[in-house]
Amino acid sequence: MTESPILLHDLSAVDFDTPGKRHYQLGFHLDSAWGYSLVPLTVVRGAAGDAPGVAVNGGTHGNEYEGQVAVKRLCADLDPAAMSGLVVLIPQLSESACRAGTRLSPLDNVNMNRAFPGNAKGTISYRIANFLKTQVFPRVKVVIDIHSGGREAVFPLCTSFHRLPDAAQFAEIAKAARLFDTPFLFVYSRQMSSGLLTDEAEDDGKIAIGGEFGSGELVSPEGVQHAYEGSLNVMREYGLLPGPVRPSTRKQRLIQAPDLDDYRPCPRDGIWEALAVPGEEVAQGQLLGRLHDFSDHTAPALEIRAHRAGVLIARYAAAVCPKGLTLFVIGEETEFPA
């Protein structure tokens, strides 16, 4: 029988050290009234010895569900008696956004993946980020943050990370990211935004892996399986779980898009008729889709064409696309680091 989660108001009271499995609800107080956002957290401390720690998060955005489901499964399935080291699992990091099914927290209108390094005196998203930064990151070597495209983007199944000045750290991240057996690995630009969870983990020297495991505010069974099995594979790689690492079953491609010019914004409001499939090779000038303006239904659609040849690694998902949001991203294939 599964024990009910322990409600904690004192966040420093999480027991990361005693062998066993403990489920918590962390009470982050609300700013609007008496009450709490109850963030779920499971600590699994292996009884078989020591190993580098691993943290796995889902629900950084509330309308991305594959990570929430995969991490919940890990909370149930990991057996401390068969493990070494520490695993920290948070299936719904932005718990309020997850309950609302939204990208941003409705409590402070903050994107959790722009809230790092956090602020112990800030609004609720910044306080949750501060907990991760100060209480979880120092205890682990590997940080896994499971995403999907939500309603905004469609990606091919991929893990993702940044190119880093530390070549050894970058190579180790790329090696760990391959353990999820996704057909694509995506090296994306840190210049697109600030305050990302993986940015902060990378800067702390962690092996930080993101990924896009679905889209459309659905639950992709394939995405859940890759997120779940990939996390277990990382734990095998770092000695937390016994047994050999499961090798990849497919050819994997490393796609990079370091130039901000490859992240093309929507030029005007419109109805987006997408014609190209993420993951496919596109030629320069290829028609990727059309933007329709119905203020004059006789006006021709605006044709959107590829600015360069490469791999379409992402495109906007929804039909209604506001001006300025990223409409598509084209990257180029590159070699895996040695």
C-alpha cells in the first residue's frame, strides 16, 4: 500500500539522506490568501551504496503532460532496495500551472522556465525555482527536465541541450541525451530566452538534459515511454540502477540551431496552414505554410518559405498564430562530440 505524501511547510525538512522512498507535498504559501500550492516531490535514496544523484522534473509547464505522467510512474516504480545514490522526482514543478492546464502559473502569471535562479522572497514561481536551485541542484549531478510542445510548438521526438564553452561538459550531456533513444537531439540557442531551468543547471556544472516528447496538449504514449525509459537509462549509466545501459535502437541525428536568425517569427497575426512536417529536410525557398487573413477573405494568403536549407526542427502548432511568436526553426545536422 502506498503511503500518503507527507505535507511539509518547512522546506528544509525534506529528508534526502535516509535510505528509502518518501513522498512529500511541499507547501509554498499563496500570495493571495491563506493557503498553499502543494508541489509533489518524491525522494528515493538507494540502500545499495552511493552514486551521483539524478533529479527528474515534469510539469515545468502545466500544459505539457508527457513529463508529468512519466515522472509519476518513476515515483511509483523506483525501488530503493535495488538502487544506489539519490533520485529526486518532481512530477508537477509548476503545480498551479499543471492544475490549470496552462503554460504559466495562474498564481503569478510567471513561466516557471523563465524563473531561475529564483528568489526566496519572490512570488510563488520564483520561490519554487529557488528551492530547486538551493536544495536539489547541490545534491545531484544530472538534471532532467521533461517538456513537450504544448499548444505552441511541434517538434520531432528529441532531447535538447545547449552548446557550452566547457567541451567535456557538453560531450557528457550529449552522451547522456542519447540514452533517451530519440531520433533527434537538438542543440538550441541560449539567446532565445533567459531564466531557464537547464541554463541554471548547466551554469552549476550539472549534466542538464531537456527534451520535447509530444505536443498538442495531449499525452503521447511514445513520448511518455521515451521519457520514462530514458530516465531509467540515465540512472543505469551513472550507477544508480543495476544492469547494462540499453543501447539505442535507431540512427540518431544531432541538429543545431545556434543562430537567432533560424528562429523565424510570425510576420503578422493569422491562421497558420502548416505544410511541412517537423523532422523533415527542407530546401531553401520551400513552401512551409501559409498565413491567412480573414479580415478580407478574398486576399491571397501570405506564403511562408524556408529562409535556408536544413532540418525543420520545430514549427508553430496551433492554427491561430499571433505576430512575433516563433513560426518555425530550421537547424543543421552536425557531428556528435567525441
